[in-house]
Amino acid sequence: MNGRLPPLNPLRAFEATARLGSVSAAARELRVTHGAVSHQLKALEESLDTALFERGGKRMKLTAAGALLLPAVTQAFSGIAAATAQMQRPATRGSLSITCVPALLSFWIVPRLSSFTDQYPDLTLKLAASNDPRDLHSSDVDVCVLYGDGNWPDAWTRLWSNLQLFPVASPTLLNSRPLRSMRDLEDHVLLHGDTDGREWNTWLAAADGADIPRRRQHFMGDARFSTEAALQGQGVALGDTITAAKLIAEGELLVPFDLSVPANDAFYVACRHEMRAAPIVRVFIDWLFASLEADRLPEPSTLGRTLLRSKAGGRT
């Protein structure tokens, strides 16, 4: 078979010249001289004993023989390029087990997941909503996305994103019971995404509202549930710049005050040291960081009704 195939370099010169329409353009793409491309074309025509181009004029025009050869050459080079890329691509077949903070999993990762699974169709994901650092030492878990202080011994850890916290509520709730001042919070249910109220305490202290009576409040233990309750008009929750940003941008949640405070903790990506180099782990972590940069939304805007000053120096 090798004796019946034209030489490779002349075929490359032929494909580039036919596609670009000139010897000079082909030479620039192939990073060789004009004379080198002309020599390769002549060698190919001699080996095939037929003319492939009609010479004359500013643009090289294929002969009937050249037009017959070009699609086969183009397909062959495309196949070689695809096979080479596949060979160089990390091994991403198999299963990847991920645990993630529930709110981040529901409101940020799942809506964007197709951009990852489309890129790695041979990878099966096992997703679990969890913010338990003990998952880091489970052989059944490959990657964890955690909300905390990042201090988890014997694990590889990298900060993914800091957060700013601010009150959010549904348009329906604010239409029926407006939030025009801090005192108006007395008439609303406070929805806590933690178990001890620390996050609301931090925000209220920064807003000079620590002494506001809290007549009704619910502790939900997770920001996913407090956010869902806010979406349903059941009270005012604390949103953050990651998980609530899209809901705010689409008008499903409103921001009644212009004050935000830094969250006590942050989002981290973590895994066991021996898993960090695994190709399927590496591509997922790389996707997480790339997606954060590509999809980062501007700081949520407020309704412009209530302006507050932060004693804590939080970003507003």
C-alpha cells in the first residue's frame, strides 16, 4: 500500500494551497518558503503524472484531477488530527464521584453541567449534596467542593471563591410587604442558611441592626433551603455572590439593601493527595475554575431603596 500513496509533505502542500488559494499563503501557514511549496507541488504532480492546478491568474485553481483528490486528502488530514488529539487527551473514561455544597450544586453547578459532560461524554458523574469534610477521606469520593475555612489536614485544598452575603427576597413578598428601612425587617421572617444564625448576626451588626426584634425566624441548616424558601416568598434570606447571582439577574430574587458583608467562610475544592493527579479529577477541577471565570456575573444590583453603611467594611 505504501508504494501506491503519494508522499506526505507534498500532500500537505497541496491541501494548504488548494484551501488557501495561493502558494504564498500556503507557505506562510506551513512556515516554509514559497519555493519549497512550489517544489512540493511539482513533486506531487510528477508522482501522480497529472496536473493538479491550473496555473495563471492570482488564485490557484484546481484541475478536475485536483478537485477529485482534495476531499480525500482533507478528510485524511482531519482524521489524523482528530486521532492525535484523542491520543493526547487525558484518559477521561470511567466514573467520577463528587460531593458538593448543596446550594452550590443546585444553583451553580447543575445549570452549567452540560458544558462539562458534552466535553467528556465518556465520563459518568456521581453527584451528592454534602458539605461534610469527612468525605475527603472516603474512598468512594474523588472530589469535594466544600464551604468552610479550608483547613482540612491531609488533603489537597484550593480556594475556589470568596463570598459576599446580602439579604434577598422574592418580588411577590416585597410587593406585599416592602422593605423600605431596616425596621421593616421586623415584619418579615428571617430565613437562616445556617444552624446558629451567625451569618444574619454578622450582616445585621454591619447594618447597625443588631437590636432589631426578630419576631419570626427559621433555621434551615443549608443555604439551598433558605434560598428556596425565599424564592417561594416565605421570608428574607441571605444570598451570596455565587449561588444567588443568576436568580437575581433573572429577577427571581431582589436585593432590597445595598450592604453586603464578607462571608465567614469560602468555597474550596479539595481531594485526597493521591487523587489530584488523576486525569478525570484534574479535568473537572480545571473546568470548575474556568467556568467560574467565564460565567462570573457582575455584583448584584439593589432596588436602590435603602442605602446602608457598613461598620465592618464589607464590599457594597
